Amino acid sequence: MEQTPKKLSKKTLRKTWFAWQSWGQICYNYERMMGLGFAHAMSYVLEDLYPDDKDKLAEGLTRELTYYNTENTFGSMIAGIVASLEEKKANDDSLSGDMINNLKAALMGPVAGIGDTITQSLVKVILLGIGIDMAKNGSALGPILFVVLFCAYALIVGHICFYSGYHLGQASVTGLLKGGKIARVTDSLGALGMMVLGALIPTTITVGTPLKFAVGQVKINLQSILNSIVPDLLPVLLFLGLFYLLRKGQKPVRLMGLIIVAAIVLSLTGILK
Amino acid sequence: MNTFFIAIIIAALCWLTSSALPMWSRWAFYFGAPLVAGLIDGLLLGQLTYGLQVGATIQMAYIGLLAVGGTLPNEMAIAGYLGVAMTMLSGSSAATGLAIATPLGLLGVLCQNAKMALNPIWVHRADTYAAAGDVRGVRRMNLFASQIVPFITYFIPAFLCVYFGGHYFAAFMAALPVQITNILMLIGKMMPALGLAMLMQVLAKKSTIPFILIGFALAAYLKLDVMAIAIIGTGLALLHYYYMPQGGHRDGTDAKKA
């Protein structure tokens, strides 16, 4: 007798997406990172596919509870692909569970690379830059706007990624990762990120010098001379110096220590304030 | 408001934003912790403008900080919600706030490590539930058991710090000699440079260097605010996209690899 192929319901897909984007990282740990969160999301898929088959359900849950670590927003794409693969496997047992796990392991790194760059170093920085600016001027709208826009970004992008992963499958995602389009998009977003970064240097680094020289009768204020060369010259030099040291391979924690030592010396000698 | 309730709310914020809120909202509440804390702590302590200024100042130092592979060198929930509250309770200036928040954030890394190291307990119990096909058991471990360690490592220390420490902290900050306060403030002013340098390390490519110069000039000379610069930046980024060769800039050497 021919069976009708199993198909995930719309409700199951919605629950899976939302569980991944909400609870994927809630039990974050050194041993399996987001593994349990991923299994939680897939539990809705497996429950729908194997309603009366405890053995298959157990097998599926164990399969999805392995080591897993990626970026949450763009990582929704992988959750979508795995949901579609689990659906295929339920209809065709020749598809092996190992294949699903290998695919997860192969995609999580590259997707995290793209996701971390876009979510953390671009979207976050631009929205924070705007929010900080408004808050500094005493506007409560700064933090509110930041929260609303960042949540909207995560939900909208995550939703698109999950459903494109589910409908388009692994081939298109692998193509996307390899193809030039994502590189062009990341590069252009990087351009915007660099603009905002340039704007943040003079507005957030606020070191100055209180030094004054007396030349004959005239007292000269060093800061006003520096300002006439390039405004915010000291912040720029400090920024470039730290960037140079980072590129030389210095660890941020060491540089934090260096800043503390430098601040003690420069403050006590009255060179910087 | 009663100190007890303020301490409860701030402690709950440290715990929820570091571990319990849905991840799609934690991006904002966690990575923007000091900024958001400026609003919430400011309202709680009845000094909104002061709170916003402290929050914005502390946030600047963390703007470039990235969690690579999921771990941060500084715990943002503690530095944010607790750091802003302690700064405000001690009546310190916004610039000093950074020197209060950063050490707290460094201690907070211990809270984070404890959670990451102890949570495998629940993962192993989830393994047992999974092997039995118990879907609810697996979900219970993920949603609820996972909160036991963070509650102990985040909620309790933060509560004790605000409830018992707030009063002494004010006296402590007031007794500090002016030289020490000056040093703390200078650290606070220099710290943002490190975050921005870290960001530059991720973003810098040969083909995007011109944009940092434009952004700098617009802010330093024309005094435009970040929103205006972001709008101009979006326009330029679109031009950059349209006029880019297929497959991106081949000459664009990655700063990390260079």
C-alpha cells in the first residue's frame, strides 16, 4: 500500500524556527555549546514526523544533541536545512543520520563567520553608534530605538534564513557561501561599518592634554596647537597605536593592562587628562 | 524606591540578559547592556539623564568588543546593569563609570565560565531523556535546568553587591584621593580606543579604507551626528556595491591575514 509522504506542518516549522532563535543558546556550555538548544528546536520536527514511533524519536533526538556552535541569526539557515533533511529521512530511510551531522558540522563554521561579521561588527556597531549618540544628549529614545531595531533585525533576518534554508535546501546555501554575492554584500556593509568607525573615533575617545608652555611672556596651550593641526589628533594616535599592536598579534587583555599602566603614568605626570 | 526591590530588579536583569531571555532579544539586551542599563537603572534610581550619560559612556568602551566563538573577555551584563547601577549609587561621574564597570565586568567573566563549565550536567541528563524518546524532558533541561547555575552565579552576587555594597561604595568613592579618580577617568577615556581598534581589525580591507577617512572628517570637522553619517554611509556603501567587480575586491587584503 502506498503511503502519503510525510510533510512538516506550517505550525511545526514556525515552532522550530522560533525555538531555535529563542532557546538555541540558553544552555550554552563548553562541552557541546549550542547542541542541546539545537536538539530542542528539532524536537518539534521529530515529534511531528514520528508521532507514534518512540525508537525513531529517540534516535533523532540523540542525533541532534551533538556538538554544535554557530551564529544564531544566520544559523537559522542551517536549522531550516536540517528540518528539510529530517523530513526527507522520514520518507526515505536510505538517507543516513551521519549525513545530517556532517552537514551541520560543515556549515556551522562558515555561517558563523558571516553571521558574526554582519551581526556583531556591523549591525550592532552602527545601531549602537546611533543609540549612544542619542543617549549622550539625554534622549531615552537612544536605547529604546537600539533594542527595537536590533530585535527586529534578528527576527526578520532569522526568519528569512530559516525558510530559505528549508525551501531551498543545502545546495543553494553552499552555492551562496561559495559565490561572490555574499562577499560583495559583506564588503559593502564593511564600507558602512568603516564610515561609522571613522565617526566614532573623535566622538568616543576623549583624551586631551592639559600641558601649557611659557615661551617668554606668551603662554601656549598645547591642546589648542594640536587642534589646529588635526582636531582630535591624540585620539587618532591612540587608536592607530592600539590597532598597530593588535595587528602585531598583541592580545586585547594585555593591551587593556597596558592602557591601565599608561594611564597611571600619564595622569600622574600631568601629560594627559 | 526601596533598595531591596532595586537590588532584586538589577540582579534579575544581570541574570536574564546574560542567560535566560530569548536569544533574538539578547543581542540587544546583552551587547547593548550598558546603554540599555542607562535607561532602566536611570528610571529605577529616578535620575534618567544621569543614567543615560553613564550608560552611553560605558557602552563606548564596549562598542568594538566581539564574542568570537561565543566568549567575551568582559561580561557585558555585569558591566552594564550592575556597573551603571554602582556608578550611580556612588554618585560618580560618567567618565569614572567606565573604571567601575570594567573591573566588575572582568570579575563577571567568572560567572560566565562557571555557567559554561557546569551546564554539561544538564546536557548529560538530556542525553538520557533523548535516549528514552522523552521530548519534554529534553526541552525541560534546555529551558529550565540551564538556569540553575546562572541564577547562582549572576543573580546572587549582583543582588548582594547592590543591596549591601551600594551604601559603602558611595563612601569608598568619596574617600578616594583626587589622583586616583583622575587615573580612573583617564582609563575610561582611553578604553574606547581599544574596542574601536579591535573593530578595525575585523573590518579593515584595502577597499574600505577610504570610508574611515570620510567618516572621521564628517564627525571631527563637520560635527555631524552618527545617524547622519550612517545615512551618508548607506548611500556610499550602495555605490560601493554597484561598482564592485563580480566576486568582490580581489585586492582587498584582509587585515587579519596581512
